[in-house]
Amino acid sequence: MHAETLRKYPPVTVLFRESMSSYTFEGTKISIPKNQKIWIPAYAIQRDPDIYPDPDVFDPERFDEEAVQSRHPMAFLPFGDGPRNCIGARFAVYQTKLGLIKILRNYKIETCEKTVIPYVNDPKAFLLAPKGGIYLKIVKINRQ
């Protein structure tokens, strides 16, 4: 389930790289010169309907083993990939899971009158974030 959340809401929407050598794509005349600055649109790739049909739908089954094997490995880049990928990716995923477990054991999370549905991205945010923040109602669970 966390992979589908990261597909829809990757922490970084664009990856920035620089080519180390010249490269021509096989079967084309398209080349990237050495030292070229490159932007990789992770958010757009992960919302591409040719890769992820109905991209706005939350569907954790997109990350079943068979579905993952059918896609190019670079179609999922929430933490980048290769030698420059995010060194804290595994830590971030585990930290988030533990935080959610701690919260959901003791609290019920509900929408409230200030909750914006549907979620709207803040175009001015450096990292992907909702416009105006997220408002939720958190209710303590009374355990007997």
C-alpha cells in the first residue's frame, strides 16, 4: 500500500541529474551531450496513464509482484534510482509506517469541515505538499 501512496504522492516531483558522458538513444537520432543538465519528471511518469491506467485512482494492486514485473523499473521513482538515489529511502518508509502504527493504535482519524477533498497540490511547494496543508480530526480511542 505504501508504494501506491508514493506513486501518487512522491516526496520529490522532479529529479535533477547531469550526464557523465554523451549518449544516443538506440534506434533514434536523439542524443544527450556530456555534462547536460537533465530533469526527470518522476511525478509525471508516475501519473502517466500509459504506465498506470486511471492514475488518479488509488489501487495498491498496481504493486503486486506480477504488475511490478510488467513495468519498466524506472516507472516508479519516489526516491530516485541508481547511485544517486535517496540514501534515506528505507528509513523514511519505516519511520512513516511506525509513526502511523503509533497514531492508529490510539486515535481515529476523520475528515473535518476544513478537510479539502479532493487533495490539491501546492504548486509553490519545493516538495510535494497539499495547498494550505491537511486538516483532519483526530479522536482518542477509549480502550477499556
